[in-house]
Amino acid sequence: MAGKQDKETAKAAAAERRVERKARRGQIFEAFKMQRRDDKLLVPLMAGAVIGTAAVAYVIGLFLKSQWLLLPLGVVLGALLAVIIFGRRVQRSVYTKAEGQPGAAGWALDQMRGRWTVTQAVAGTTQLDAVHRVIGRPGVVLVAEGVPHRVKGLLAQEK
């Protein structure tokens, strides 16, 4: 009886993972479409990365007399480079769009990697100035967002 339940649980978990992967692929494709619309150099740069890396691997393979062995490696490395280019350009675009928006500093703090605990808007004003508290291994960091002469008082109060 326990074996049957384990199989059913495993099937349900596998189905859930498939749905999550499909949703993730859809999000990546939507991000690609949006970025391609805004950034006309994205596709040529990505294609150039794949073709250029494959060509370099092929030329190196010519000297080593194993060009057909290194060509697939070059294509895979080029695809990896294209994905890195895509990610960096999307990230730059997102941060550029968020710049100057109220709450952008809190959002950017939430995107930080590592073990940081972010408490957004621990102090604020009606003009949307805010102080965010970030706690991590180095200690407590206060991040102010807004007009400097208005947030000085907020920072002093939070200290």
C-alpha cells in the first residue's frame, strides 16, 4: 500500500515540476520578445556570439586536426555566451526602466543575491521618500531613497 502511495506522490510531484518548467520557459520567452522589441542589437549580438564562438572553436580544431570534434563544443559555448548576453541586457534594461521610480531602491534591494534581510520603508514621508533597512553579515545598512535634504532626518531618526 505504501509503495502505491509513493508512486502516486512521485507522479504528482513530477507533473507539478513539468508545469513549473513550462511556465518558466514561457516567462523567458516573453522576456525575450519584450527585450527584442526594445533592443534591436539583441538578436545580432546573440547570433554573433554563437557563430563567432563556433568559428573560433573550428579554427582551433583545424590546428589540432580535430575541427569536427571541437565544433559542437564551440556551438554549446556560443549558446551559453548568448544566454549570458541576453541576461545581462535584460537586467540592464529592467534597472534602467526602474531608475527614478518611487520604490525602485526597495525593489533593487530585494533583488540582491546573498543572505540579506530587507525591510522596505521602515520610515517614510508623504513625498514618497523612504528609508529601507537591510540586515546581513556585515551588519545593519540603512538605504535612503528620495531628496537628500528630506531623507537626512529620516536616516537620523532610524539610526
